[in-house]
Amino acid sequence: MRMPGVSFPRTLLEFQARFPTPEACRAYLRLVRWPEGFVCPRCRGPEAFALPRRNLDQCKACGYQVSLTAGTILHRSRVPLPQWFWAAYLMSTLKPGISALQLQRTLGLGSYQTAWLLCHKLRRATVRPGREQLVGPVEVDEAYIGGREIGVTGWQTATKTLVVIAVEVRGRRAGRVRLHVIPDASAASLTAFVVLNVTSGSRVITDGWTGYADLKARGYRHMPKPQRTPRASRQAAALGPSGRLEPEDVAVGDVPWGRSRPPAVLPGRVHVSVQPALRSGACVPVPAGDWGPAATHDLQAVAVFGVR
Ligand SMILES: [Zn+2]
């Protein structure tokens, strides 16, 4: 989304001239949040008093006090706004991205942890909620994240999380990826995931599991691979044979756990990047496809306004 009349700074100097102070950053955020002028989130009232000392706006109609950054990754951050803006700018313009360590040094951030958190929040926010669906051929499979459990076989799981993964097949390479935590491998869970994430009419390749049987009726060119019985396939998927889509094929965001320490609970959405697994803490650039053609040079698309 590009703001009418707001051009994206083309150079570092231009950026520096545009966003030198917290006030300049706030003015930009205000323009992005309320392009038509203030709107009260509670009563839709169009007028507000400014409370400059507390950086709040107070609705004239209902008295509600609104923070410009409420609901965004910037809210209640101790990092000054210009640093946030610089981080977003550098992350969105440098290729292939910038590491937390580089960011810490470049912006003079107090600690590596702060830089890491900034990277992490910005990266999460760059996943656009309304992003495009995958286009076929797409391979869909489920897998457990959390590694092998001792004394547990097949479908049973004590601590592992079942995820369903869709990957665009581009020759021998993987394209864009969608990943979702699902409660079970039922047709309801799997079909809902595919309908949400894959363009109707696409070729969808799965194993022979009956949970995918509805895809044809939902308008997909479903191509089940019949080489394994569903149960054997599922057990194999849990154990991780080569040549199949396995969770270790994708770096799960930058969540700092190793395979030896499975998470008890994963968040509802897991953002992945088609990259070899990186050291935890490293910045993972979002795949080019996820940014959209115009988004790379759009400060707003690096989602200063992403949901926390
Ligand atoms: Zn109001």
C-alpha cells in the first residue's frame, strides 16, 4: 500500500532528511494511520485534542485517548522512532537484508538483544495478512515439528506440533511457502488450509491420505501420490525420510530453539522463509515473492503498522 503523495526516499540522504527526529516520524505515522484526518477508534469521531507531552490524541466526542502507535510493533518500545524507521528502511532496501549484529552497530543500539528484537518484530510484520495465495503446482504435506519422541509411535504425540505445509513447486526449487499449525490431520483442517492458501484450480500434490480427498470437489487439480499407504506415509513423515517435505527443510522464522528442544506450543501462525536453517538470531530475509512487486521499496509495506 502506497500513500498518495508520499514518495519513498530513494537514498540514505533523502531518508535522513525526511525522518531526522521523532516528531518527523510521528508526522509520517499520523499520515499513514489517518490519511483523511483523525478518526476515533471507539466512536469514529473526527476531532481530537492533542496531548503532546504524552504523545496522545484525545477524542473530542468521547474523551478516548489514542496513542498513534497503539496496535503496532512500535507501541511502548523504548527504541526511539528514528531508529525504528532506520531499521525498517535498511531491512527493506539492503539486499540480502541486514543481520541483527549489523543493525546494532549501524544504529548504535544499546544491546544485541534490542537489535534482534527489532529485526524479529519487523520481519514478522512484513508478512502481509492479505498476501496472495500460492499458485500451483503446490505440494502440500503435514509434518510434526519437535523431533522424535521416545516411547511414542506413529500418530501419537506428546509434545510435538502438527503443521501443514504448502510449497510452490518451481522445477527443482521451492517457491513461496505457507505453514499453519493444525489441530489434527482431518479433511476439515487440511481442506480449510488449502482453500485459504492455494489459488483455486491449482495443481495440488499430496500423499494418499484421505484427508485430502475433498480437494477435487473444491476445484483443485488434486494429484495424490499413491506410492505409500496413508498410514505408512504418515509414520514416515513423522520420522523424516529423505526426499519429502520435512520441517527441517525450512527455517522456522528465527525461533531460537534447536530440534533437541521442541516447543510445547507453537503460535497459531508460523512464518517461514525458504532458506537453509540459519544460526538462531540471524536475520532471515523474507522471500522475494512475499513482498509483492511494488512492496520492496515501500516503508509502509515493511509494516511499521504490523500487528504485534
Ligand atoms: Zn471517540
